[in-house]
Amino acid sequence: MKNKKQWKDFSTATKVRIMLAGFVQITLLLAALWDIRHRSAEQIKGSKKLWYSVVFINYIGPIAYFVLGRKPNTSVIAA
């Protein structure tokens, strides 16, 4: 049976890559959750409950929400 690697067995560069990937994933998740929370239901394609569930799928969920889940902003900024 092959032994599993432990954290101490990874090189410093590998540890940095793992931590960076985790940071990106958590940042995407939090940004998507914040955006869903602060947008009205009319500005989101589909239901908010569905998107709240989808964004928990690693990387793909939050990216899918930002690409597919939001309706284009059609408001006009007054000058």
C-alpha cells in the first residue's frame, strides 16, 4: 500500500500553489455569494436558491454564475 503524502512532504513551491488555488476558490465563492445576496431576483437568470447551490461547485460554480447567471446591466448612468 502506497503511503499518502503529508503537508510536510510537499515542496515550498507546491505548498504555495495549493494555498493560492484555495485562496482563489474561496474568493470566487465569496464574491458570487455576495453578488447573489445584493442583486434583486430580476437581475439574475433563474432562481437565487439555485445559484446559491451552484456556486458551491469548485471553481465552475462561481464562474458559471458570473458568466451565465447575471442579466446584463441595462441601467443608464446619469451624467
